[in-house]
Amino acid sequence: MGWTGDANVFSGTALRLAAPYAFYRKYLYDMALEQATVDGNMPMVVPSYGLKNGASVWGDATTCIPWNMYEVDGDPAILVEHYDAMRSWVDHMTRVDGDNHGWGRNFQFGDWLALDSKDPAGRIGYTDNGFIGYLYYWNSAMIVANTAHVLGKADDEARYRALADAIRSWIEAEYYTATGRCAVNTQTAYVISLWFGFGNRDWNIAQLRKMLDENGGKLTTGFVGTPLLCPVLSEAGLDRMAYQLLLNEDYPGWLFAVNLGATTIWERWNSLDADGHITGIDMNSMNHYSYGAIVEWIVGYAAGLQAAEPGFAKARIAPRVSWRLGSIDASLDSAAGTYRVAWECVDETHLHLVVTVPFGAEAEVVLPLADEATYEALGGHVLTAGTYELTYETVKPLRWAPSVDWTVAQIMDDRAVADVVRGFVDGFDYCMLTADASKTLRQLQSEGFGQNRKMTAEELEACDAALRALAE
């Protein structure tokens, strides 16, 4: 069955893995035919087989997929073809919403199969369904406004931008405090708040990080939150947490399935149990590609290859390297030609990089942990067509390796590291209130922590060993 929600969240990955333009064009054509029979509503599957009801994220496939196609391929023809269907979906949500905000009470799949449901047998996560519905309603209105801008339809652009502004104002009044704190306290709520730019960004980042820390660095997100989780973490400067999710071999995680022999993406994180047996849950597909959307993050952030303008005639290459991953070699057959980004951690202070830019294209390059001399050796900050190869010394170690030579600021910024130190310094958090954050733990040990709290040389050595045991 052609579930529209799955097609939506995976479309960014599909457009980077292969050339599905013709497939998506036909699928969107079928979507438009189905919409025309239900006054703009977007069925949850296409062909609909009589399932005519629509819902956020699933229905938003009719706006998100063509926009993703345009951003990756740079061809506005698909926007021209599908524009009326895109508008009709937003107009449908507007009619349902009416004057009493009915869209939030409409049937929604919510954060489907999220792990934070309060019902052990539940399929819908704990994130408020209306909250998800309204943020995606806003997003689709913005996409239609942006599409109208590309197509030169000024009146439509003004209309849908005004609609998006009105939706945003209501969302901010309904779901956020006056200082921008989100009233929906789930991983997914903070993820989509950050992705769509709602609420207090610093607060959202801090809360998302806290929720992940408190869950052992593991996700609780479902079909809505998971595809955006690692991109949001990277945009927040939390690449190590994103890699922790990617490389986690326990449940729930991608490698949990791989280690159990999976060669496909499962519908659920626990389609098999730890012993490799099919779990007793119902609705258990072993070939259900939605969570495969992580590949869009691997290409766009781990390899660091993103379009700087639709079609990749201009690109931005900003790899997020990981000592744990060790290396990556990614190619993208874009409309502008084939890009390649490869990096390898040679040792703890040296990175090997290869970049290929296709003929007629150019790429802004942001090198990880590099000084200006490294850019000069590569050929500059903006590269034109050609292949560039370089091994350089990084300005900081590539390996994450905490020790007593970390500063107070570094220690307090990482929950796992701070927890280790707490075991060696009585009243550590109280001491840190007055400590110089620029000083290392070793310096403080020699000077004293204040309030007559001390650490012996032997305790410092033991603390250092415990910290180094956390290293990647």
C-alpha cells in the first residue's frame, strides 16, 4: 500500500540515493486524482482503496514531496504540475480548521509508533496530535507560499504567507509560553519545534538534550520525530549525540536491527526481540522504509553535502566528522553532476579529505577543525569543478576523550562526564557555582575546590582513569 506518510518522510533520502523523479511524478499525479475526488483532502494511502481520510504528515506528502523534488533537482516543472493539488490540501485544512480550530481535533496519526506512548500497546506517541497537526499545517502553508513565489504568483504568495503567519501566531499562543517554552514535553515536540523554528531555541535545545541524556542517549521518537532528530541535533551543534544515536547497537537503534541480521528497515524498533524472535506485537512489517530516512542525515551532515541552491549548481560541503565512525565516502548524482565527499580519521590529530565538484558547479567548503592555512592548501573556501585531496592536522583532537585536563565548562557541559566527577568530589555541583569555569580539574585539585573540599593526588588519578574510560 502506498502510505503517504512513509513516502513523505523518506522522500529526502530517496532523492539522494537514486533518481526517483519519474516515480514521484506518477505518484503525485495519482495523489492529485485522489484529492480531486474528496475536495482537496489527501488520503492516507494512494491509491486509496477507499481509505479517504487524511491527516497531518501523511497528507502533507502532497506539498512536501514536490518541494523536496524541486530543492534537490532544481526543476520547477513539478511545482507547476502539482501546484493546484498543493493548494487544495492547504485549503482543505483551512476549511476543517474553521473558526474553532477544528484541525487539531481532526483524526491524526500523530508521532506514529513512538516509544513514549503511555499505553504499552499504543501505536500513537505521547506528543500532542494537535500540536503536530498545526506545525505541519503551518509548514504546508509556507511551502505553498514559497512555491507561489517560485512560480511568480504574487497574489497567492501573499495569501498563503498571511495564512502561515496567522497559524504561527495561534500556535505560539496555544502551545508556547510567553518566553517560548514548549508546553508539549516530548523529544518529538522539541525536535519539530527546532526544525520549524518555533519557541525559544536555546530552551528547546537544552530540553531535548536533557531528555536524551535522561534516557541514556536513546530516542523515543516515532515516524514524525525520528527523521528530523539527527538533523536537529547537528544544527544545534550536538553532532556527538547524533552519532551516538546512529551507532547505538542496543534497542532502540538502527544497528540493533543490523546486528540481528536485518537487511531491510523495520516498521518498529522492536520487530524482533534481542534473541532474534519476532515479537508478539501486531502490525509488524519487516520491510517498512520510514526510519531509513536517517540516510538523508548521513549524506547531508555526516558527509556534509547539502544544496546551497535548488539543483545543487551551488553546494555547501561541511562534514561532521566522528572518530567512532572513522571514515565515510559518499557520492551524490545531482542534476548538476556527481559530487563526492570522503573523509577518514588518519589518527587523533590528522584528517584525510577528498572532495569532487562537478563541471559547472561550485561548493562552499567548511572544513572540520581546520585553520586558515588548511583552506589555502585545499584551494580556498569556495571550490570550482575538480577533485581536491588533502591530509591536514586538526586544531583539536578528533577523538572525544575526557580527562582531568578538561575545563570546568567542558565537564559541566556533558552529563556523563560530570556524573563521573561527582563521584570523586563531594558537593561538586555546589563547588562549581563559584569555580573558575576556564580552569581544569587538575588546576582546581591543586588549588582546592572551596568550602574546604579537597581531592588527593590519588583521587585525581582515579578520576582521570574513570574519565578516560568514557573515551570513544
